Amino acid sequence: MKIIGVIPSRYASTRFPGKGLADICGRPMIWWVYQSMKKAQGIDEVYVATDHEIIGKACEEWGIPWVMTSDTCPTHLERLYEVSTKVDADFYINVNGDEPLMETSCVEDLIPTDVDPEESYVANGMMNLIDPIDAYDSSKIKIATDMMGYGMYMARSPIPFPKGRSDFKLKKFVGVQCFTKKALEFASKTPRGYLESIEDIDEFRFLENGHKIKFVLTEATTVSVDTPKDLEKVRMIIGEKLAKGELSL
């Protein structure tokens, strides 16, 4: 079984252009994501998937394998599918290029053990929401699952609403996913749906069409860089880890 890791890094990010190249303690953000992902047990190869030569040049400078993809991919799902047509594998583990604090265990938690790679399969990481402000941060996607851990709804607002009880923890989307090629092909050929267009959450491509998404709770912690404010927070955390010897360059 072959499992590859893919780090999508679009240069013209709507909210944060050139985000993947943002400097964090002397290294571009994608370098930190790559270093974490390549250490994960079970991952055979790791590639950055980009749409711009500038990011490709940075990958070459820092010794990161990369794949050029179209600059017209509407979402990361189409970009991942394009990678799957160029690099053959049984499973594709996606880690967003804005997850420089992603812990290796979070990637390993998503590696399937009893899934037929010929079938359509999608899994996504989630974690308990820790910072209360994240509940109202629209860039942090909240999740509601059924009793078996399959996604029921995702939202940029807090869900579920605590009308009947309040002794629960909100769950937050983690930017680590696992796909089979069949699932990626479905996503690339299926138009954006009604809910996806409202919430602007790509994964509704599956839910709106009756495809299940398995959500895997991970104890790993991460801070996604969605805004320049997030970047400053991550720089501080990584700087502290470097000073303590918990990370190395």
C-alpha cells in the first residue's frame, strides 16, 4: 500500500497571498509543514502541490519535492485530484500548507487500516476547540458528527447550539485529510453545491451528494495560519520551541 502526503500551497490565496512562503524563524511556512509530515510513520512520499513557480523555486531551494498544478483549480480538492493523476498512490493524505504546527501524530491518526483503496473514502481530522475565541472565528470550521463519527454538518458559526445542555465540547476542523483517488475524482467532476456555496466549505461537496466523511478525533494540537494575526502567534510559539530545544532548524 502506497500513501503519499500532499501539501497544497496556492500562491494567490484570497485572504493571505503568498501565505505558504511567509517567514517563520528563517524558514518558509511550507518548510515547517513538510518537516512534520515527512516524519509521519506510514507516509511514503511528501509533495507540495502549487500553482506558481515562485513556490516551486522555494521548494527547490529548501529541498522539498513539488508538483506543479493548474492555476485554475477552484479548491484544494481539484488540486489534489490533479496530483493523483501525476503521482500514483492508494491514499492521499492532505495537510494544508497553513499548518506549520501540525503534529506528526495528527497525520498518523488519519492513515486508514481497513479501507479498500479502490473505493471512495474521505476522512478528516478534528480536535476539541480549546480557545473560546475560535468558536466565533469564521475561519475556524466547527463540526457536528453522528454517533459513529461521520460528519452531519460543518459551519463557520458555533454548532451545536447549547439550548438543551452545555456540558459538551465544540469540535473544530483540522486541516488533515485522507482521500482515495476515486473520492478525489468524484470531487473534481462534481459541481459546487448549495450549502458549499453558502458556507464556503469545500467538504460539503461530499456531504451534499450523500458521501460520508469520517471525522477522526485527534489529541494533537495545532494552530492554523488563516490571518496575519495567526502568523504572529505561530512565530512566537515556534520561536519558543526553538529556544527550548524542542525544535531544530
